[in-house]
Amino acid sequence: MHDSTDETIRKQNTLSEEEYHRLLASRRRRLTLDVLSGRLDPVDVEDLATAIAARENGRDGADDETVREVALSLHHVHLPAMASANTIEYDSEDGRVVSQTHRLDYEFRIE
């Protein structure tokens, strides 16, 4: 018996337990998902970096150098990995990120 189209799409968009843990092993990726969670409109990488830098430093603002470092690591490391896992859409040319966190399956059963 063949899976329905919806079930096939769901399986393709659901991370394996290993992929899920690898993706969320990084605190910066977890913060990224938290900042993007529930947002429907694109977010500029600089705005995302500013929000993440503030959370990492435990204050409302972060200095320009810290924001720049966060933006660079997002651009070169974290956002491409998250885009590969289909948890975000990332356009590196225009510097915008769109949340796809609805594709994450948060209910893993450890067997």
C-alpha cells in the first residue's frame, strides 16, 4: 500500500532524531529558531543577529562587533545548515530568512 501524498510530504519534511539533535546541538541555532518562531514575514539577517546577540549576552543590546560576529556565523555556518534541514528558507543574496519551523517535529519518541 502506498502512502498518501500528504504522508509522503510529511515524512520528507520531518527530521530524523539524529538530524534533529544535530541541528539543535548549537545554542545559536536554538536561539535562531526561537526568534523566528511564529513569524511569517522574512527577517533581515542583521536584525536576527542583533536579537540573538542580545539574548546571548543577556541584555537588550549588544555592541556592533558582537552583532557582526553573530551575523557572520549565521551567514557562513548556521543558516545554511538550517536551510539544508528545511527549517528555514535563507536567501544569502538579499540577506533574508523565512521561518519554516512548522516543519520540525518536536514530538520524538525515544525507544
